[in-house]
Amino acid sequence: MVKASAPGKCILFGEHAVVYGQPALACSISQRMSIELEREDTFDSWRIDGRTFNGKKHPHIKYIRDHLPPHDEQPLHIRIRGTIPKASGLGSSAALSVALCGALQQIRDEPQNLQQASELSHQAEAQAQGGRASPMDTATSAYGGFVVLSDSIEEDLDFIETRSMEVNGERQEWHLHTFEATIPEGTALVIGNTGVHGSTSAMVLQVAELIQNEPTRKVELETIGAIARRGIQALRNGDMKAVGQAMSENHIVLRSLGVSSPDLERLIRAAAPSSLGVKMTGAGGGGCMIALTENPEETVGAIEMQGGRAFITAFNEPGLQIEHLT
Ligand code: PMV
């Protein structure tokens, strides 16, 4: 039996605009997904949590399995465990895909290959999102920590790799970087979950249709890109007030793009007075919001008073990890 795990992520700046090549920043969170693989001796087909594997129900898993099959082609039993809520903007499917790559690399007796895990998972996400997916979720889940995507190679960040893909008939290129962020003592990130599932593919399609029907709205994506650049620089300078300000500005543009929801707005309004900055995170239409705060308990309480589920997440969580079984 082998086991691997990978973290979820939250997007501090740039969701949706990043699909069209604008800069963005995400960080890994404390919640993780884990995958256990065991050779299937009883049945002659793959199983998942005790049931026959159905590729239509699990397109990410099918894609990765088909690209990283066990050398002896023996069916496997996949067990999925984890604490990342589904369809909530926290990258549960990306974490699942990355963890599966890590587990399959072990089954194949291959050394851990983060680049392969990040790339294959990105392709699996793109397939599930109608061809529109940035590599942000999957790269953050694979590498962990803070991941910056940019339209150019940033000299003062640690460059990881360049990824490209065709989105809406246009070739997009993302340069992936990481950096060591020093978060001042007492500053925390609180995640608030509306409990409403949002569909990434539906929200990404909604933005694609909006800019197709009204091409001038592309300016909003560029505005998000400019805010993201400023926010990333503020984080690197340790200026958390400016980071919070940029997060709140980013949210206003996302709201005008139509990807927020009444539930998200309610939690954001509740968290704002005790926070440096608040925004939705991920695809939207439900899912989660985040608050950068120096009063985490107060912020958690305010979100919960409005019916959200809230928790404080750590920064700099490790990416893909092989879990050693005893
Ligand atoms: O909601 P999530 O965790 O699937 O994040 C989606 C982020 C988007 O920018 C909306 C899409 C993408 O592929 O980057």
C-alpha cells in the first residue's frame, strides 16, 4: 500500500483573471486530501472507496490513471480521505489529483516528481473545466507555500517553471514562481465557507461568455491583474495593511464580474470590520471567502454569526508529501 497527500489552496489575488494570463497569488492551506492505493486482489477492475471505479464520475482520477498507469497494469483500490470541502473554492479536486500523482509515482517505483504531478493535474483540471484552467490550484497543491503566476519571469522571485495551454482559442502562458513570505506575528488568514457548492466550470464559463459578449469587460480582468501585482509586492514588503486593501479591491472587481453570491457577500460584510481585507476565494458562485485579520477569533465569530463555517489556516503548508506507512 502507498499513500500521498497534498494541500488545498486559497487564492489571495487573481482568480478568473489568471485563466487569461493575468498575475495571481495563491497559498497552500492546512486542509489536505490524501490518497491510499492498494493492489486489488479480489476484483479484476479498479475500485474507489469500495465501489467499482466509474471514470465519468471521477474524470480527474481517470485522466491521471490513464497517464500514469501501474507498470504491471494490475487494478488498484483507491481510498480518498481529506478535510478539504468539495466545490468550495479551496482546490479539493486539484489536491486530490496531485496526491494521486504522488501515490502512482510510488506504485511505479519512480522518484517523487512535483513538476509531473503539477502538470498532469493541470491537464486533468482543464479537461474537467471545458479547457479553461490556469495551473494555479494544481501548482500550489504540488509545491506548497506561496505560488505566484505571472505573464513574465520575475527576476526577484524563485522561478519554478513555465506552463502554457490554449484557452478560448488563444495560447496562454504562465510563469510560475514561489517566494518565502514572512507573515508578521499576529496576522492570520480566516476562511469562511458559505456551505453552498459552486461549480468551477460553470463560473469560468460565465466569465468566458461575459467577455465574449462584451469584450470591453476584459478591462476588469486587467484591473484584477494590476491589483494582484500591487498585493504581491505588498506581501513581499510585509505591509499587511496594503495586502488587505488590495484583497478588498480585488473582491469589488470580482463582484462586478458577477462571480460573487449573496451568501458570500453576507459573510464578507460580517468579516470586514475586524479584518485588514476580505474577498471571495476561488471560482465563486458559493464556496468560500477569506479574511486577512489581526483579530482571528473575532473574525471567525462574526462569520459564524452569519451562518458560515469558519476556521483559521496556517501559512506555508508543505505541498505534495509521501506518507510513510508503518
Ligand atoms: O474554485 P477553485 O478552487 O476551482 O478555483 C478556481 C480558480 C479559477 O481562477 C476561477 C480557475 C482557474 O483555473 O484558475
